[in-house]
Amino acid sequence: MKIRQIAEILDATVLAGEADLDHDAKTACGSDMMSDVLAFVKDQSVLLTGLINPQVMRTADMMDIVCIVFVRGKQPDPAVIEMAEERGIVVLATKLPLFTACGKLYAAGLSGEGSGSVNDTIKLHYDVPGTISPARGGLQCSEKDPAEAGVPGEIIRRVAIAMYEGEINMVIHGGGGVADVTISPEAITMVLADQGPGIENLELAMREGYSTASDEVRSLGFGAGWGFPI
């Protein structure tokens, strides 16, 4: 469905991206929970929400959302509109409540369904750096990769947590390394290989609070030394 059609169906005002109204939208999602958007939204989707803060725009950019519809007559700040313009995201505003707006789009043929299954085997490779920063966290993997492969949202959350924990430990204790992920219809396999020396003193590693993390890493909230003792 064209974004122009969406605007007409919802009697919406165009706040940003008027030149992109003829772009296609494949699916739609209505939510005020950005964690759900990260887990379930597919690319080239429309997000309907009552939230008007910058985090909505950052989430939309991360998930390749092509259009945001602010419902219930909500009007975002100019800074949010500017973020949308910079990212090429169309922004609409409608007076309709979220439930009604979603219902109208569904009735017009815009689905909320993605593929929901993995049909092919996909292999992904990531180089994990040996340093960490507050801005990047040192991480390379994204929830979007399994989402684009059609992996259900609940599994994506589990994979994201496991990958995050593994990569963080590679960065903090192993000097970085590589991560290889295979997504198939049967399973998701993650192989993380670091460049560290291994555990030199297992008895010491089992003590509460002991960690090989640097002071800089600890200042960022990592390397508390609770992993093995727990």
C-alpha cells in the first residue's frame, strides 16, 4: 500500500516526507512499546503510536520503518520532525485513536503479518572489536538480522540476549574476536571465538567480585565479577 493511501484512509496530516508519499508500505504495527516494535516489526512497515519522543524515531530508523503515524491528535516537537527528515521517514498525524486507525488500515488490506518462518539457511559473520565504549557498546550484531529472516519475536529476544552477553564477555575479557551465526529452519547456531588467554586461575575466578575487567569497563557498569559465583 502506498503511504499516500494510508494518509487518505486515516485523514492524516503530513508532517514530514511529503516527497516520499508514493513509497510502499508492506505491513503495519500499532504500539506504544518500542521493545515490541524491535521484536516484531518487519522492514518497510508503518508504525502507529501515541508516543512522540525521539526514541520513537531512533527505533523507526533502526527497523527501517518507512512511515510513522502519530495517533490521537498527538503533535511531536520540531526536533522530532527534523530527525524524521534527516532519516527519510514519512511522518503523519491523525486524530483517530490507535485501535481505530489500525482497524481502518487492516480493513483496507494492510496486514500486520510478516513471514513468521525461516525457509532458507542464512549465515552471518561479525568481527567483534576488543574495545568497548558508552556510545557503541562494542557490539556488532542486531536483532534486525533474524527479524529479516522471519524468526519469531520471542526467539529473537532470546537470541539477542545470548548474543549480547557473549559479545560483551568477548570484548571485556577476550580481546575481541569473531561471531558466526547460522539461521536455519531447525535452529539458530551462534559460535563466538575470542582472542583471550582463557581462565588462568579457576579458583580465583570463582570468588565473588573478582573480575579481569579494567577500571574503565567497570565504570561503564560491566565486569562486576558475579558470573561464575552465581
